[in-house]
Amino acid sequence: MSDAPVSPHAHVTLDEKARAPRHGMDRFIDSIELVAAIFVGIVAADIFISVILRSAPKLFGYDPIQIPDSYDFGRLLLGILIFWGIAATSYRGAHISVDLVWASANKRWQRIIDVFATLVLLFVVTTQTIMLFDKVRTTYNDNVLTYDLHLPTWPFFAIAWLGDVSAVVLIAIRTWRLVFNPEKMAAEHVEASP
């Protein structure tokens, strides 16, 4: 047996990590990621059903079936998916990135780069959230409706805006943890041993 220091997370398995008690903030983060995943499923189901109803009747000599407002629903749901997807990737930093400078920096500079990049992201997404709220407001005031069913579109924009608000909250939490609890961020990214 070696006397070498062992990381407290060295032998943590995925099952042990899943059973660990979760704090309220972690459950909030997980719920936002769950909502984003649900919207992925809804968009996929919408596309799948639309394609089946358009293609399957042709096989039997019938006219394609068109879901009323399927185009409007598709684009509005895709917008919702995009903004909730931003929320889901914002906290974990799971988006695609190329960090050549970060990879060659020491730990101190890596943390400085992380905090700076997260602050820039917080500013950009906050500005985007303000502008999207203006879009929700103008869509509501202008009474913009879908083409076939004449349903108001502002609720779709409002749900997308809530995804953007969630992104701002998660980026703010990420910034707080990077500055004041960097070990909390590091512990979430520990690779589990097989």
C-alpha cells in the first residue's frame, strides 16, 4: 500500500455520485437541463410525426396529411429548444470550445481566463435576454398569430425567453462558483473511475 496522497474523488463511481445528497442549487440546475431535454424530445416528435403524416399516406395512394400550423409550431419549438439549450450548456461549460491559450496556461491563469470568459458570456446572454423580452412584448402587443389556427405566438416566445433567463441565472451561478468556490466546479468535472 502506498502512502501517496489520493484525491478524495479518485474512486467515486457514477452510482455513488448519483446517490450523493444534492443541494437545492444543484437540483435547480438539473431541472433546467431536464426541461431542455424535454424540448429536444418535443421537437424530435414534431418532426417525426410531420414526416410520417406527409410520407406514409403517399405509399397507399392517399394525399399527404398536413398538421395545421406544423411549420409555425416547428419553428417556434425550435426557437424554444435553442434558448433552453443555451441554458443547459451555459452552466456546465459543455459547449464546443477550442482553448489553446487556456490549455497552455498554469492553473492560476486558467481560472482567470475562465472567470473572464464567463463574465463576457454573462454580459452577452443578459443583453440577449433583454432583447428577447422586447420581442415577447412586441409579439404580444402586435397580436401575432399562427397561420392556420390563429393561435397567439407570444407564449412560445415567452417560453423561449424563460430559457434565456435560466441561462443568465446559471451563468451567474457558474461565475459565483468560479470566483468563490472553484473546488465546487472542479468536483463536478471529476472523471469517474470505471
